[in-house]
Amino acid sequence: EKVMTQSPATLSVSPGERATLSCRASQSVSSYLAWYQQKPGQAPRLLIYGASTRATGIPARFSGSGSGTEFTLTISSLQSEDFAVYYCQQYNNWPPTFGQGTKVEIK
Amino acid sequence: EVQLLESGGGLVQPGGSLRLSCAASGFTLSNYAMSWVRQAPGKGLEWVSAVSGSGGNTYYADSVKGRFTISRDNSKNTLYLRMNSLRAEDTAVYYCAKCIGPEGICYFQHWGQGTLVTVSS
């Protein structure tokens, strides 16, 4: 099973600032990496797939990069609605596995 | 518009059983693999099980293998999860999630709103 490790656990950012979230895989997952956003009481929402492709309707301030074992989700200018928990997920090998999440909170 | 609506959650005693359902609309269910993903209170996401579009292939997390059974009825546009021998650690919100194609491992394009399963005496 491929273990996904996200850092930091919590990121404190001021509105308008850039946020950089990291996700590391225990073994290469190529570019089979997705990012999700989850707000309290809501289901996760797909943001990025294929490591860098934005899902339908996702604003351009969200961008993903990386391949192999190191991945980054960048939110270029945080808006109030972006404060949430973010998860990465690999879909290179069974079973699909998620990182433990990064909470982006208001500084 | 794709919609996934889970039901069947509730309070069950340890060792008990429950069947979750996920009613799908807005797309042809047989064209897509489907999964169940759970989230324990205050915790992260854990993939539980998946089934191919035809229903011919099923996959399970080690934590539920032998206790949970995933199935689907494409004629009723419904996905199921039969959960037996439930344990306290199975307590979670269970989401059904739509894959991007009929087969294989995938990311999850659409999610239901979830149904809460609580295992407690």
C-alpha cells in the first residue's frame, strides 16, 4: 500500500496570501495524484487530477504540480471560501490511498 | 446534473449488520465504477470498497475484507454496501463516490453527501 504524507498538518495564512501544500508518496505514483477540498459538514470536492489538471469549475488560483513522489498544491491568493481541509489521493495502484489532510486556517 | 444520495446509515450494535444504498441520477450508472469512502469523526478519508461498472470486479480495503460486500443494481441506478460484523472502528460517515470510467482505480469526480454509521452498544 502506498502511503501518502501531507505537510504541514495545519497552515495558517492570511487572506490574499499564497498557500503551498505538500504531498509525498512512499513510492512513485507517476502523475496519478488528485487533490480534494473539504469544508466542515460537506463532502470532498475534486480540485485537481493528473497532478496538475484542474477539475471542471475550479478557479485558476488553484494549481497542482509534481510527479513521482513529490506533489504540491498551490493556492495563489487565498479567498475566504478557501479555508478548508485539503487531501491528496493516489490512484496509481490498489488500494487508492489518501493523505491525512492539511487544514488551511485563517491567520 | 450528477447526483448521489446515500441512505441506510444509523445506530447499530457491535457485531450487527447494516446495508447502505446510494441512489444515482444524472448519468448512466453502468458506465462508471463506483466506490465507498468513509470518514471517521474528526479524521481523514479512507477508501473502503469499489465495484466496476458491470459489477464483475470488486475491491476491498483490508480493514473490511470479509465483512463488507459491495454490489450494484444498474437497472435501479443504485449502489449498495452490505456491512456485517460491525465494529466500533467502523463508525464513520460513508460516502459513495463516482469514478471517471467503468474500470480500474481512479480519482473521484463526484461524491454524495454521506450517511453516518454509528457502531455502539
